[in-house]
Amino acid sequence: MRYYFAPLEGLTDSIYRKLHYSCFGGVDRYYTPFFSPTVHRALTAREKRELPPADTLGCPVVPQLLTKNPEDFLWMAGVCKDLGYEEVNLNTGCPSGTVTAKGKGAGILRDLEALERFLDTVFSQAPLPVSVKTRIGFDRPEEFERILELYNRYPICELTVHPRVRAAFYSGPVDMDSFRYALQTSNAPVCYNGSLANRRQIQKFFEAYPTVKAVMLGRGLIADPGLLTPTGTTPAALAQFHDGLLGEYIRTFGGSRNAMFRMKENWRFWLCKFVGAEALGKRLRKTTDENEYRAITREIFTSLPMREEVQPDWD
């Protein structure tokens, strides 16, 4: 089985990916939070930091691109090729209102004629293999039949299906009927993404869908970073990972304030792994003092018992 780490904006940046791979591993591919290429044809300072030459990464990474303009996509795919990447991923699944209002992400699923023109140009000129991460529709699951029929016209190297419509965002049940339809109908290999948060759920998924060879994990792997390792996430391993992230973010951001803001995004998920974390979690969210922050996190790691399985509490 192959395990992919889903991109989460503001969390799984280049610092996070490198440290996760060295501290835990178990991931076959990390997908970057999306890049949105523009007509300016130049990488920003942040994009250069997040997209270094592939041979300097130390872990397998696939850049994800989000755009409705095929020429912008092709330019960015060319940049990725020049940097040594071997695949790019097209995002047609992001449900954010600011993204979909511009016809990007899941927004492009509202206009299949525009999506067809986009894919025609991209797949006639793409310098790298292109995978796709998609929703099953914008408003209704019934849209998926036409969407998949369109995808099947192109040599997509892998299709990751998040079986929710855009309107559902990340909550509510996943539509496994639509996922089964993708398995039966897709010309491309199918990867599953959606609401797998612990080993028991992953095992049940593979028992139910033994032909699936890859799953993409997101919030569950953020909450339980050692989920894919034989020993799991131990307090010592998570503390080492935490300290590494904090130190790198302090250096990158030039101080502890913004570094702590970034770390608190991780703690929103990590606290689900600890029993009785409510009081310390509340203190952690409120503090703006680095020394107090370090004392609270130390207390969490040393005094709170850890759950074997994550109990999701992030919707």
C-alpha cells in the first residue's frame, strides 16, 4: 500500500514535511499546499522557499497546482520539471469560497466545458505526468458521472477522489457510492482521500476496498504524525518533532510570536491525541509568552496520557 500526506495550507510546509519525514516517515509522497501560478511568470520568495530543487528535499514531494488558466499551469509545471520534480498534481477539489469564486479548485467543476478546454491544453503540452485531486461535484453527487467521463478522456497518471461535494467542505459523511463508481469506471489508478483518522479506519478501508493501492491522509496524520510507523506516535517522538518545528519556525519567522501561532495550528490537531487536555489546551491557546508556551507543552508531553487512536475533534 502507498500512503500519501495530503496538503494542508498553513501546516504542511517545507519545514514540516522535512521534519516529519526524518522524525516519523512511513509516507510515500508528500503533496505540497497548492501553488497558484500567475501571468507574472515568476516565483515569489515564499514559493522559492517552498519549492527548492527536488534533490535537496530528502523526501518525496509532488507539487500541487491550482489555477483555471492552462498556460499558467504549463509554465509552473515547466518550473517544477526544471527543479527536478517528476509529477505535478492538479487541484480540482479545494472548497474555499475565495478559491471557488474565481473558478479554481472545486469551482472549475461548475463549468465542465471550461474544464475540458483546460485539460485539452494541459495534456497536449504537459512536460510532466499530471495527477488530479478532485471532489465528486460542486452541489450534488450526481455531477460525478459527467466529471469522471471527462477525466477518462485524458492520461491522468493518478486520480485522487475526495468523495464529497464542494458544499460539504470537510464535514458530514463521505459518499462511498461515488467512490465505488470511480473504482469501477476510472481509467486512471484511483487513490482515496477523506476522513481516515486512525489505524482501525485505514484497516477497515483496505478490507472493504482491496484493489485500492493508495490512500491520502490529511487531518488524521496531522493529529497522529506517527500513525504510519510501527511504534506509532509516542510522547517522546512528538516532543522531538514539536521542538524541531518550533526551532525552525523561530529562525524562519525571526521570532517566537509567529512561530507560536503556527505551532498552535498543529496543537489544534495534536490535542486530540491526549486524554484530559482541555485545561492545558485552553492555556496553550491563550498564551503569547514563549517561556509559558514551552512550559505548557512540556507539561502536556510529560503528564497527559496518550490515546492509541485519535478521537477527531476538529470539525
